[in-house]
Amino acid sequence: MTELHRSDARIHEPDRPGSSLVWLWLSALVILLDQGSKWLAEQWLEYGDANRILPVFDLTLLYNRGAAFSFLAEAGGWQRWFFALVALVVSVALVIWMKRTARVQWWLGMGLSLLLGGALGNLYDRVVHGHVIDFISLHWGPHYFPAFNIADSAITLGPRC
């Protein structure tokens, strides 16, 4: 029998495929669509004026100074920077997670990319405008769901991937 040397006993891992960072183009697309649609909403819509598109769907320009469902919207201003910091920390964590996720896990990479694009789209609004621009309004009769935007939609869809 031949003697096995310590260097020969090492287990060689197969080459790892690329990371899920290849999905960053999807984050960029979400940001582009989000910011473009918000710009159009501000150009074409009057603040607070509901524009009926369908019996259950309006376009209504609204500003959210808080977080989801206007949480802390009336907190006095500190929430702008708090939520901006949270979005920045979450965005960095998402990029690290994407880098550590193998490219073959494309469904997870795509979901993380949607979350990242949505977080950065709303982060831009919060830092530049002091509020998040919302304009999509869904309702059933007199019951309204809180207005939202493309970034919010990406944030909602991301975890479902």
C-alpha cells in the first residue's frame, strides 16, 4: 500500500459558480421604473386628487413621511433619517447576501435583487425629497388599501421568489 500524504488527503471543492450579484441589473431596473413612474406621477397628478382608472384602481399622488402604512409619519422629522439608515443597512446586507449566494440559486438571487431595488428606490425618495412618493391606490368600494409605488411592489414580491 502506498502512504497517503497529508496534502493528498485534502478534499477539493468543486469550483463555485458565480454569485447572485448577476441579478443587480434587476435592482437597477426596479430603481429606474420606480423613479421614472414617480417622476411621471408628480408631473401629471395633483396631490391628493384621485384619478380613477378602474372601479378598484386610482392614481393618487401622496407623500409618505413614515414607513409602511405611514408608520411614524407624524413623528416630527427624525424618522426620515432613521428609516434612511435602516434602508441603507438592509441594502448593504442584501448585497452581501447576494454575493454569498451561488448563481445557481437564481430564484433567491432574483428575490434579493427585487428587495434591494425597492429599498434603494424608496431610500432615494426619503433622502432627496424627505418623503416617499406613492401614487397607486387600490380600493373596494369605500375601503382603501394604503397607496404604494413600484418600489413597494418589488419589496412585496421579492420575498415570494
